[in-house]
Amino acid sequence: MCGICGKLSYDGTPIEEDLLRKMCQSISYRGPDDVGIYVNREGSVGKTHIGLGHTRLSIIDLSAAGHQPMCNEDGSVWITYNGEIYNFKKLKAQLERKGHHFKSNTDTEVILHLYEEKGIQSVEELNGMFAFALWDEKASRLWVCRDRIGIKPLVYYWDGRHFAFASEIKTILCDPGIPKKLDYKALQLYLAFGYVPAPYTIFEQIKKVEPGQFLLFENKELKVRR
């Protein structure tokens, strides 16, 4: 397994690298082999700032070519990803026939090129278990997606201006700007059922991305789709 995290800001507040490193450190055991961070320092799409973090457990392509967050050739699309795409070799061969060039043997890079080819419809081609966040700088689009069965965990916070996501709740709580308020409705559900059902978590404003669900941020708006 690996660990993913990140933050999106729509109010012009830059994303601090120290925060991302702290978030990654909180889930270092998920990916002890490598740590990576990406921040769009210039906020080149108006006041939108994005930061992505990744802790890597090297399984497919153990080389440095598998470092994440990973980008496409021109650096306009970035991804932080946790999972395994079982049909990635078949998809890679199809993409190569269409002229795509790869610098690694990872399934991560296949998702990047598949997105370039088919956009968010590319998820329909993926057979596997996954949780990922993909940032398209040119479109000012953040796409956060979880596999159909929900094998890979993914939680998020959204208050209308700031969005944060991670593999685990405690990673989101590394951000001092995110309130740590108990959700009493979730507590009631926990006492009734012995667990907190999706989309709730024990904290207000922190939700689970449900199995087979993705979040899409465009034009400063959040869309939730199956």
C-alpha cells in the first residue's frame, strides 16, 4: 500500500510544503520507501493553489522512475496514487499504439496517459483497486477517485474554500486550519451499528469518498459522481 494526501485552496492561500511533509509523515508506515511532494507555487490558475503528497511502497517498477507525485511530459497533469491496476499492461500497449511514450513501467503512469486520452471517462477502463487524486493544471481541475469496491481508503474535508484529502483521517487533521469537531450524528450511528457508515466519519466536515465514487473540482465547485 501507499499513502496519498493533498490540499486545494481557492482563496489565494499558498500550500505550505511543511504542511504536506507533516501530512506525509503521519502515514509514513504506508509507504516507507519514498516520499514526494508537488506544489504549484505560482498559483498559475488565478487564486487556485494545489499541493499533493505521496508516501511510496515500491511494488511495480522499484526504480526512481516510479516516484510520486508523477507528472506527464509537459508537467501539466500530476497524480498521487495508491493501488494496483490489474490490466495496466494491456492499457499501456493500447496507449503506446496511439503514440504515447512512457518513462517508467508503473501503472501510475498508465493512469496519467489514459487521462490525457479519455479524460475522466478513463476510470471506466481501470480494473483494479485504487485511490488517487489527479490535478490538471490547464483545466484547473482536481479529480479524486476511489475504486468500485472501496478497497483503498480515501477521506476528505471541504468548507467551500479549502479542500483536503488523504488515505487516513489523522493526515487531514495535521492541518491546523481544519476544525476537530465531533459529529454527533456519526457518534449515534457508531453506537447503533458498531461502526461509522459512509459517507460519515466521526468528525464534522470530514467525509469518506464512497466506493465507486469520484469528486470533481471545476470552476471552484465540487461535483460528486458515481
